[in-house]
Amino acid sequence: MLTDGAGICRYRVQDMPKDSLLVVSAHVGDFAWRAGGAIALYATRGHEVNIVCLAYGERGESARYWRMGMELDEVKKARREEAEKAATVLGAKITFFDADDYPLIETPELLDRLAGIYRQTRPTVVLTHTEKDPWNKDHEAAHSMALEARIIAQAPGYHGKGDPLGAPPVFLFEPHQTEYSGFMPDVLLDITEVWDTKLEAMQCMEGQTHLWDYYTDVAKRRGVQAKRNSGPNLGLETDTMGEAYQRVYPQVAAELS
Ligand SMILES: [Zn+2]
């Protein structure tokens, strides 16, 4: 991990021991736009990556397919295939809960299943949505379930198989309407070396082609911020692509930098 004088952290995954990354995504596209770089970085370096898609986003995030005249089952099938392809490109395993979207509703059954995933995969890092997203309540529901299931999996009395979970840090990935969702990143992840992989994964999402350029621009902007906040000369030598994250729980460390 690298830190700079302004307190912004830049993580280099190669500095870390073997990890298990768990990504809790409301819909199929979300993990690619918001965390595709982190997923590719971890997978490339031999870490385990598991993605959970709570819903396909068939009703709310597949407008292109509805305009083409597809029926519900066809949309779900198409979105699932895109997500499987994107996960393969990124080097991750993917699980679909096939909950309804718009609205995605938190239920005891979904929480129990997700807590079971926590116990099985033993994540050392968790990525999910922000607490607030006034444009997309499904994302807020995913955030709530990701945190609640983590807490359940930590409970010694939980009936699920496996030992109680420790305390993996939770990082929130970037929402679509950043400022209005109260997102204030405290981690900028350098994803330059896997940018081509992330772009290829994003381009698997044929149902949301309008977002390919948008999230390329986001990565450029976060890359510029990463350069400005790192290195002895306040800048990296190469063009940098980045992803922004916000921690939920305090960082535990033996030293400050
Ligand atoms: Zn979504």
C-alpha cells in the first residue's frame, strides 16, 4: 500500500498476500463498470475473485433490449450470458441469485444465501455499492444486503456451514451519480495494467453500450487524480487509469504510512 501526504491511499495488489475478493453487484453490469479493474488486478495476480449478481437488471438496466422487442426471459438470458462472458474475461467466478429487479427487495432468503457465500468464500476484501443512490434503490438494497450478510456470517450462532467470518474490509465502488450519492473516495486504485481487460469486459455488456465511453472517461479522471496524489514528483510516469473506492470501516494498520 502506498500513501501520500494528502492521506489518499494507493493500493498495489502485488504488495498483498493471497486474497479472496467478493463483489456484491445488484445487477449484471454494475461489477464491470465500477469494479472491473479491481477484479482483473486480483485475478491476474492469482487471487480468488467471486462475483455475486443479485439480479440480472432485466427490467431496469436493459432498455436497449426492450426497445428491440425482447421478452422478459430473453432479456434475462442475454444479460446472464453477457455477465458470464465478462466474468471470464476478468478471471472471476460468478453466481446469479436471479432476484427480481426494480425493485430488488432485501429478503431473509437472499440474506441467508449471501451469508452462506461469505462463509464459503472467506473473503478478505468485499466490494459493493454505496449506501445512498437516489437514482437506483436496487443499489441501496444491494449495499444493505452485502453489509447485513457479512454481519450474519460473523455471528457464531449463525446456522450456516463454516467458521464465523472475520472482519474483511468493505470498499464501496463508484456510483453513477457520484456527488449526489454522497460518494467521497479515500482509495484510488491504479488499474492501468489491466485497463484493456476491463474495457473488454465492459464491451461484453451489449445491453448497455451507452456506458462504455462513460466509464472509460471515469477511469481516465480517477487516473489523473491517482497521479496527482502519488509519487515523489506528484505524478506517475505513464498515463494512468483508475477506480475510486470508499471504505466503510476503519483501516487497521501497524503504521501510518
Ligand atoms: Zn445496477
